[in-house]
Amino acid sequence: MEMKKRITLELRNRAPEKVTELVLDNCRSSNGEIEGLNESFKELEFLSMANVELTSLARLPTLSKLRKLELSDNIISGGLEVLAEKCPNLTYLNLSGNKIKDLSTVEALQNLKNLKSLDLFNCEITNLEDYRESVFELLHQITYLDGFDQEDNEAPDSEEEEDEEGDEDDEEDEDEAGPPGEYEEDDDEDDGGSDLGEGEEEEEEVGLSYLMKEEIQDEEDDDDYIEEKGDEEEAEGVQGEKRKRDPEDEGEEEDD
């Protein structure tokens, strides 16, 4: 597919000034030149043109907000000075798999003051003696070359960088929300209040049970009193009968 048609397809009915990322990998450039890309893509931050048979960057439009540029697996051998003019804010540049052979070609990147990561993997320049030391010395602004810094520490993935930014945002949100101790104290107070409520309920239950026991005891005492009274009355009745019997018994004895 031609580059111009690919750009139209990638727009998906959007206006060019609304696009921030554009991937044109594996399409075909016209005579090794960029086509269909113009300055109306002024909000573009990421542009990928890998394996599109580019030989020149002369027709690259001004993209002042561009941060990342992928140009791997093309046929570029020079003309890199246009990058500092057209894309002054580049931080990441991938030129791996191109025809870059010597340090003089890379020297044109010195004017990219914000460049942090440069990839020249699979370029002939990597066969030079002291290649890495020479490039770091030539381009003081870069931190990573071919994915590693001068101490051979691997560059972080872009996803990890985004995660770190997300973590920082979360920390800011937590700071704005206030220290967690305040909420913990409130919870403690609520727990204390609930404990007090439970204590009062227990006291009420104890008081009710105590009153019920007293009532039951009073009833039992009343029953005992009634029984005792009944026994006394029965005893008095028996004695009365004995008294009535005694005179009769005495009369019988006199008759005898």
C-alpha cells in the first residue's frame, strides 16, 4: 500500500490536527521519499515509519510536538540534520537497520538537545571500534544507546514509564485526600461508640434478668407462705377436734 493511502486509512475520518499517534509501518514510500504527511499533523507526538523503503528525510514536515520517531529497517544513510530542524523536541529516535556507517553521520544529531534514547542497532556503524564510547562522547545529551546506558543498565519500557507516572498521580491524589490517620481515628471513635452501645444493652439485659428473678422469688415466697398458713390452719383444726373429743372421752370414762 502506498504511504498516502495508508495515511488516509489511519486517519479514520479524523482531522489531521486531532491525531497524536500515527503508524505507517510496512507501507511503500514514493521513490524513497515521505509523501502524504504535512504540517497539518501539528499535534503528532509519535510517528512510526518502519520498513517503508525510505532513503531520505528531506520531505519530513515540521512536527514541533513529536517526541518519538521510529525509522527502523529503511535505507537511510545520511541527511539526519533535518531532524533537528523539523522535530526539535525529539526524545527517542530509532534508526536501527539503516545504512549509517560512520560517526560523522550521527554527529548531525547533536542539535537534538532533548534526545535521550538513540537506537543504531544493525547499522554498520556498530562495527566500529569503541563504537559505544564514541557515540556517548559525541552525543552528550543521550542517556541510552541501543537500549542501554553507559553502565549497561537497560532502558525502561515506555509502559513502565507510564506506570511510574500513574503511581505519582495516585500519590498526589492520596495527599489531596488527607492523611489516612484521620479516617482511622474516626473509625476508632465509631468502634468505641458501638462498644458503649453494646455495654448498655448488656446492662439492660442483666437488669431485666435480675428483676425477673426477684419476681419469681417473690412468687415462690408467697406460695410458701400460703402453704405454711394452710398447714397451720389444718393443725388448729385437728387440735380443736381433739379438744371436742376429750370431754366426751371423759364422760365415757365416768360412766364406766
